[in-house]
Amino acid sequence: MDASSAGPLPGQDATHPDGQYGSAAKWFHWITVGLMAIALPTGFVIKFITGEADGAYKMGFYAIHESAGLTILITALARIAWKWRHPPPPHPADLPPLMRMAATATHHGLYALLILQPVLGFFATNAWGFPLQGQTAYLGLIHLPKFMETSEGLATALSWAHTIGAYLFVVLLAAHIGAVVFHNAIRKDGTLLRML
């Protein structure tokens, strides 16, 4: 069935024949991209910062990483709520079923990690005995209360889960970016323009 037979698509025009995301959805997407560009690199390098002399420097990385992560969680929840009320344009009608399934699975995986990763990280820092207070207060200003007792066993498990999630995030992001390049450079179907 032709997607256009059901009426005009959201944001459909000459440049976007398959429709486009609304302005708010685009803002949510690109703000998340910016936050991820902060959270992922800082998260991966923190463990390499060692030594007493680097203590304050390491806390600075934790503060940036944790603030970016919690902001990602807030943004993701707001984005999902917005998406529920403002559905995105459907996949192009000529998109092969396998690509449609891959795109849907990748997007669902990314959304799940946008929520799960900050929650795991937040719980892990509390289990280690380092809630977002003092040097690592949220955005450097907001001190969040500690809500659990220190537990090295739980902290280790949560940290491992958080690390695995980070690598899975990289895999899904690579798939997402690879798909964007494929659609833009090979299929030339205007998929990238839907988010610009």
C-alpha cells in the first residue's frame, strides 16, 4: 500500500517526500547526540585516570559524565513522552522489510539504553558510596540524596552491567550511523533529511 494514499505525511514537502520529524523531535535528537558525545568518551577514559595527584581531575570527569548521563535520562523520558503524543513519520513505503525491521530494532535498542544506562550508572555510584553530591553534584549545583547503603558486591555488578551497556551502545550507534551513511550515499533516499 502506498504511504501517500492515507493522506499527507507529517512534514511532507518537495524536499521531504516521505515526511520529516517535527522541530521538537529534531531538537530532542540532536541534544541527545551532543550529550552522548560528552558521556561516552568521558565514561571510557575515567578508568585510565589514576593516582592521588589526579584525584580532583578524575572527580571532574565523573561530574561531567554523570551530569551528562542524568541529563540524557531526562531528555530520553521527555522525548518518549513527546513521541507518544506526536508519532514520527512512517518508514518510506519502498523500504525493504528487512531494513524496516533492522531500523525499528536499532531505534528500540537505543531508546532502551538511553534510559537503562543512566539508571545503572546512578545506582552504581550510590552503591559505591558516591552519590551525586559535592564534587560530583548534578550540573555542579544540585546535590541528590543518597538512597542506598554502600555495597561493593552490588556496585561491582552494576558497574559491569553499565560497562557492557556502554559497549552495546557503541555497537548500536555504529549501526545507526552506518545506516544513515548507507541511506544517504547509496540509496540516496533522503532518510537523513528527515532529521535535518
